[in-house]
Amino acid sequence: MHRFDPYLLFVLLSLGGGLLVGLINLPDEWYQSLAKPWFTPPERLFGPVWTVLYILVGIAGARSYARSRRSPVMTAWIAQLVLNFAWSPAFFGLRSPGLGLMVILPLLLTILAFIGLSWKRDRLSSALFVPYGLWVAYAAALNGAIVFMN
């Protein structure tokens, strides 16, 4: 029997899960009707950006799993993925920017926790999360602005 490839598994989990959640919770006319800030990116940017980020998240998860399956780093990795996958249903599915904000802020904190916890033992995994953290910080600012403007 072949051993599973953790890199493939973690990338498929991150990318596949993100794709599935995104497809189930697509922006619709409700989202289009919301007032949005000047720094809202074009919608066509989200797919490519998230694809790259989910691949980086998967690679970091596989590396962390290989080092220690039961560690604070893996706990942070799992928590960020759960929160990430919860954001679209909260924001788009329930049409609640406020609930989305209550999900994305802890998401950002878990990303920062992962970066901090993995820094000493696996700087590459930590570095792989930096673009993700920057994008989620940007998304949190966008989410907050939408709450404020609507």
C-alpha cells in the first residue's frame, strides 16, 4: 500500500475546500448592491489570488504536519482553515458583512499565530503564510469598510 503524499493531500484540502466553499457562496446581486470602498479590487482578481494562497497554505500545512502532527502550529493551521472556510458562508451565504467581520478578524489572528509559532522551527512555512496574512488583512479592511458603509 502506498503512503499518501501529505503535500498533495494538504494542497487538495486547502484548494479544493476553498474552491467548493467559494462556488457554493458566490457573490450575487445582493453583494453587487452593497456600497464598497474605493480600494475594492476587481472581482476577477479573487480567483487567481486565492488559488495561489491556498496552494501556499497547503504546502505550509503539509510541512507542519510532517514536523509534528499534534502541535500548536498544526492547531493554528487547522483553526485558520476552518475560519477561512466559514467566512464565505457568513458573508455571502448569510448576507451578513457583520458576521463576516466576526469571522475574518479571528482568522487573521490565527494566521498571525501560525506565522509566529512556526517561525523558529520552519521559517519557510512561516514565510508561506505572509502573503496570506497580508491578503486577509486587506480583506478584513475591505469587510470592515463594507460594514461601515452599509
